[in-house]
Amino acid sequence: MLTTRPRGTADILPGQVEKWQYIEEVAARVCREYGYREIRTPIFEHTELFVRGVGESTDIVEKEMYTFQDRGQRSITLRPEGTASVVRAYLENKLYAGPLPVKTYYIGPMFRYDRPQAGRYRQFHQFGIEVFGARQPAMDAEVMALAMDFYGRLGLDDLELHINSLGCPACRNVVRERLQQFFRPVLGELCPNCQGRYERNPLRILDCKSNRCTELALEAPTTADCLCPRCREHFEQVQQYMRDLDIPYVLDKRLVRGLDYYTHTAFEIMAPGIGAQSSVGGGGRYDGLVEACGGPPTPGIGFALGLERILLALEKRGKLPVVQAGPEVFLVAVGDRAYRESFSLLARLRAAGIAADMDYQGRSPKAQMKYAGKLGVRYAVIMGEEELQRGSVVLRDMAAGSQRDIPVGEVIGALK
């Protein structure tokens, strides 16, 4: 129907969008302070980028991507996540030729064909960061610290940071073999998805939400059990840096991220009380992704945080500030000459940086005042024939109900 939005999407209306702007402003501010610069990539990319970058065995590539043929018969996909696009931009624009590390952030819509639920949509929005060219464990700690700092500035101070290490490719081969040995006797009891993952990527079985698969995986080997000495040392240093920063975390040996490109440090941030899916974001290191996309071996790390989930967490906790959504001042004109003078005054107020508006419906003075009340303005500036003769206006404080006459030339100064 022409008057119904597609399932899994949402209209962000006036009065709501200001809440989004508040979160986006906090994100941009914290990124600037940490030395991250904004990057904007296309909403759609060549499908092969996500197949190679995200991983063929992931749920995203197998079941959730919005993919179509364009008029040139090229396979195009609406971006389901931001990292692969930023990697492509890093390579195509030769950002590696500049100073390293390259530290970027983005805010924008992503698309996945998934079952809509509280805080999860088919078009959703993410705030993410990506860093290229830094292998040190301190960078892992900085990325997690930035995420927790961002949440702290929003007033979300009751979140849980879960961390784990997925190891290097050699560690992954070890855990792959051990997991296949472990699940082989019960392969027939796994859900159909996990039976397919058994050969392609058995580590993803640990991330399955099926009750039976979760039960069968309780005693399964974890990546933490299979780390090589070098990976173990890296992860221990990451944890030491987190302790140095006094950032609490939960060591979660069963944590597995849903994308194939993760290596070494992986983390997820949980917000208790917002529904069955309590994650509000996560990320980790992906040292092999740039190479997989055709670039040179380059360490990388980042995160993506879901804005819808953050809004839900803020609303549940009563942490969203009251934001002035409309004008602060409304001009009430009585008579044609006063209307013209008010229209000129309106332009001067706006030029002075004062958010102001006036009536465009031909309302009566009483109806104009009523409309100003509905807008929630702080002040009404009233002008009629008597005020024109005196060269003044009536400045009314809408909250206090008081008013006073002031010269027209002093209106801007009085409001400021």
C-alpha cells in the first residue's frame, strides 16, 4: 500500500529525530576527542565485497542481504554492515599512503532482511569506528574504552562489556578441528543451520540461539582453550590495559562474533533489561580483512553500535534529555501592518541565532497564542497597532505567565 511503510522500517518523526541528533552529536564529539575522523561510504556496494569481506558462511550473506541486479546486470547489495565498505574505501583511496594508524568513524543506515523485534529493524542505523595500521594491544583497549566512554556520556553506566580472544588463523584451525571432533557424535541433533556450519565454520555453532544447540555446546572447546602463546600474550596485555584504565569487563570465553573476519580480541556490550536481545553493540580485531579484500597485510580493529538499541536502552532508563525541538520564540501579530513588521522582525531574530516562527494560517490573536502554547515556545512576542505606535512589543514568558513592554530595538538583546 502507498500509505504503509515496508515491514522492518520506521519513520523518524519531528520530536523523535532530535533524540537521534543528540546521540549522533555525542558520538561525533567523543570521536573528535580520540582523534577519529568521519568517513561516509555508499549505501550500496558490489555484492562480492560483502561475500569476501563478511564471509560466505555467515547468516548475513546466506540469508539477510538485500541483493539485486542493476540495469547493467551487476550484482549490487545494500550494505548490511559498515566495516567492509570502509576497508574498500581505505584501499581504493589509498588512505594507507598517509600517516598511520588511520582512525575513522561513521554513522548511517544498514540493511538486513531479519525478523523485526524490539530495537531491531531491517533498515537500522549504526555508529561505528574502524582503525587500520595499529597492531598494539593498547589499540584494542582504546577502541573498547571509546565505546564505553560514549555510553558513559549518554548516562548508560550499567552496561556489561564482555571480551574474548578468537586467536589467529592458526588458533582457529586448532579450535575448528577440536569443535568438529566434539560435535561429530551429536551432529544429527544440531539445528539445520548448524549442521551446515559444521563443515564450513563450526565456531559459529557456539553463536547459535537454538536452545538445543546451546545445550549441546555447553562443554564444547572454546577459542580461549586453543590460543597459541603469541595470541595468549596479546590478549593478556589487552586485559592489563583495561585494568589500567579501570574499565570493568567480563571474560566471556564463549563469546563468538557473527562475522568471519574477526581475529584476536572480540567484544560485545550488553544492556540488561531491554529485551531478549540485550546487545547494544560490539566489535573486535580483524587483522586479515584488508588482505582478504585485495590489500596488503594490515591490522584492523573496530566496532559497530546500534542506534535503535541505544535509544531503547536510554528510554528504558529515563536517560534521554528533554530537547527543544521547535522554535523558542513565537511572534503574535494583530493586524496587517503588525504582521508585516513581525515578518521583518522574524528575519532579524533568526539572523541573530534565535529560533523563531510566526503564524502562516491567518489565525486570530487568541488562536495564535494557543498555537504558540502547543509549540512549547519559551516566549511570545506580541505586536499590534498600539505597540506599533509606541515602537514596542509585548514580551510574554509563556511558562511564568508574566509579560512586559520593551522597545522593538531591544527585543534581540532581551531574548539573548
